[in-house]
Amino acid sequence: MSETATQTRTPKTSRASVAEDNLAVGTLRTELPTSFIDLFEKSVARAKDAHEKVASIVEHSAEAFGEAFSCAGRGSAEYRGKLMQIARANANSAFDLAREVLEARSIPELFESMLSHQRKQLELAATQMKELSALTQKVVSETTEPIRNGITEQFKLAS
């Protein structure tokens, strides 16, 4: 029994010495040099400042992307409208050709109508491609402008 009593006392004694060691370590930790404390405070201030800048950049970037998506939607609608206008013009031209073909009195008149129609269609296609190209450039420019301006300004302000 004395062995059991000795064994139970040993852990209690070691626990007391561990508690004393922890107390000593805790006391040493609270007595850090002021240079470490100043360095820590400066680091925390820098981290807060960096966090505020990043949060501002992210917020303004989200706004810029939202505006860009809005511009892209408007540009897409405008582009669809232009495509519908082109399709309508091409359909009307095809109906005009069909009417001219049916009204032709001779083979040479038929061929002349078809050649005339092909010339008009090539000119019309060139004009339509130029219009679509200009519209595409406009939409891309309007869509990317908020992103370019919004993000660039924020990174300039943050730096």
C-alpha cells in the first residue's frame, strides 16, 4: 500500500512543479521588451491598413465589374438589334430578287437581275460587316472602360 500511496503523490508533486514552471513562463512572457511590443503594434497597424486598402479595392472592383456586366448586357441587346436589322434587310433583298426573277420576260433579263442582285448583296454585306465591326468595337470599349478605370484608380489610391 505504501507503494500505491507513493505513486499517487508523485503525480501531484510533478503537477505542482509544472504549474510553477508555467507561472514562471507566463511572467517572463508578460515582461517583453518594449521594442517587441512597438514592433508588434506597428505590424498590426500595417496589417489593418493593408486590409482596409484591399477591402476598398475589392469593393470598387466589384462595382466596376457590375457596371461592366450592365454595359455588356446593353451592348448585347444593341448587337442583337443590329443583327435583326441586317437579317430583315437581307430577307427583303431576297424577296425583291424572287419578284424580279418571276417578272423576268427573257433569260438575259433573268441573268441581269441575278447579277445585279449579287452586286448589291456584296456591297450590302461589306457595309453590314463594317457596321457590325464598329458596333463590336464600341461595345467592347464601353464594357471594358469601367473595369479599366475602376480598378486602375483603386490600385493608384492604394499604393
